[in-house]
Amino acid sequence: MKIVTIIGARPQFIKAAVVSREILKHSQLEEVIVHTGQHFDANMSDVFFEQMDIPKPHYQLEIASLSHGAMTGRMLEKIEEVLLKEQPDWVLVYGDTNSTLAGALAASKLHIKVAHVEAGLRSFNMRMPEEQNRILTDKISEILFCPTQSAKQNLLKEGYSDDANYLPVVGDVMFDAAKFYAQRSQRPSELPSDISLGKFVLGTIHRAENTNDLSRLKSLVESLNEINQSEPVVVPLHPRTKAILDANDIAVDFTILEPVGYLEMVYLLQHCSLVVSDSGGVQKEAYFFKKPCLVTRDETEWVELVEHGSNHLVGVEKSKILAAYDKAKSTDVDYSVPFYGNGHCAEEVIGYLLKDGCN
Ligand code: UDP
């Protein structure tokens, strides 16, 4: 059975790493990896392939730095060419990026089956490119691998049929990755030596709604500057965010690192005291590594963590962020609830695809 995997952005490399490893265990499976090029810097792409032993992509489409429409359109055209040549049984897509949608659409138009890993997530904010991508991808997928029960419930509310072979709840591949790579974590070489382990806040900022709106970005940065007065804040910064901060002379008082590899990121998650993030993946990783998280967005797809009390949905208003910081620091949370499966999600995903091949 031949599987074409479409990846292009940092979180997709991390998700695909564990599934690709699982595919390699089955001699009857052949994987062809297509890298769209959406993320291309060495520290946003190559480092993940090296650190996580992801097989080298068979195709590098090198499509990047374009508007959403142009990027998705060019990917669609190029992925179609690959699919016509490779004639796979399945196309495997991850998450909610332009690469996800382009891969799913190219396959669907050629009547090739699409498997969507991380299906059913919703922010209910249709202005987010991610929300558009995930809703459309779900619509044209043959199997929708839901990470959580709430993701499945979202799909049922949209009228998807309740069939365990169509909407299986398999857990989260990112939890597999966190468990597997935790042993190999590495201290980032750039991390200042005077930062004490267990006594710093880890931040990330990259969501378009925060970086493209300067008032939101300034408020977020001022909040982190203020937290940094009482506890060091360390932010491995997305290149796009860095460029916007520089272009607008926004003053930063906390420690900025270049984007780090996954093994370094896991180290920071293991050793921080608290996380402040607008990232989808990092919100959950905070929970995996038993750290409270302030989610600097107005809505989240990972609602169970907010309901549970480990994550706090704070937006970008300084007073809210600072109040939530104090609250999170003084609240005990039970981190043993298995919201995201048992760390064997990749096995389940491949199990379903193999089962289909036997039919
Ligand atoms: N990540 C990383 N290095 C960094 C920042 C993030 O390895 O400098 C990892 C992070 O641990 C998570 C993934 O990248 O696994 C999340 O990607 P991102 O925040 O870019 O996207 P999102 O999850 O919001 O789609």
C-alpha cells in the first residue's frame, strides 16, 4: 500500500515524525513524503528532519513566502503532478495549514482517499486561515482521525455520521512525539547560563491574529516584559514575529532565542515553570510536561485544558495576562487526566489504514 504524506510546516514535521516511524515498521507500506516548502529556514525545517529521524522528503516543492491564495493554488497544482505520478492508495495530511488543504484537495479531485490526522478541531473563528483549512479538509477526507472526544463531537454537530471507522478517536500524535523524544531533550546552546531551571517562563508568539495586529502584539510583548521583571521570560521567536517586532521598533526586555529544534523545545518545556503561548501545539505540550499555560488567544481548539483548569484563555490584555499568571502560579492542577490518548496514536492511525487495505 502506498501512502503519500504531505507536510510543509513545523508542527507537521513533528506530527509526521512519529507516524513515519510507525510506517517503517510495516514492510507492506511504502511512504512517499512531499515537503511543500511552506516553512523552509534550516531552523524551521531541516533541524526537525535531522533530530527526529524523519525520512528525507522525496519531493521538495519549494513553495513559500506567498499570499495564502497563491501559496495554496501553487501547492494544489504541484501536488496534483506528484499524485498523478505516484498513484498512491492514501494521501495523509496533518493539521490545518495551507499544505493540509492543498494536499487534501489535490487528492480528492483525483479520487484518491484522504486521511486527516487532527480532524474535528474548531475555533469557531472563520477568519483564521487554520479554521478554513481544517473545515474544508475534514469535508473531503475519507477518514478523520480525531485527537479528542470534543473534536469528534464537533464533527457530529456538523452532521458527520457517527461511524467509528470514519471518525475514530485515536489520541494526539503530538503526545506520542512528546513521550518519545522526552528522553533525548537538549539544552539550547543559546539559553543564557544565568537562567535557573524551573524558574523561567517559556513563551511563543506566532499566531497571525497576534502578529498582524500591532496593538495586540504590543500588548502581548508589554505583558511579557512585565512578567520578566519577576521571573525571566524566554521566547524562541518565530522568524515572522521577529521581523514584525524589528520593523516596528517594539521594545523587548525578555530573552529572545532563534527558533529552536524540537529536542531543545522539549528541554525548555521540561524545565520552565509556566508557558505563555498562542501556538496550538505548545498549549498541549505544556500539559504533557505538567506546566500551566496562559493561552494568548481569544478562543482555543483545545477546550478540555481550559475546562480542566491547566490552561487559561487570556487574550492579549495585560491586566488579564498578569492576573492569570498569578492565579496559575498558585493553583494546583492534576496533570494525569489522559485527554490525548496513551502515546500510541501513530500505531492506531496506521492500524486503520492497514485495515482498510485488507478490505
Ligand atoms: N516548536 C519548536 N521550536 C520552536 C517553537 C516551537 O520545536 O522554537 C515546536 C513546538 O514544540 C510544537 C510545534 O513546534 O511542537 C508547534 O508549532 P507552531 O507553534 O509553529 O504551530 P501550531 O502548533 O500553532 O500550529
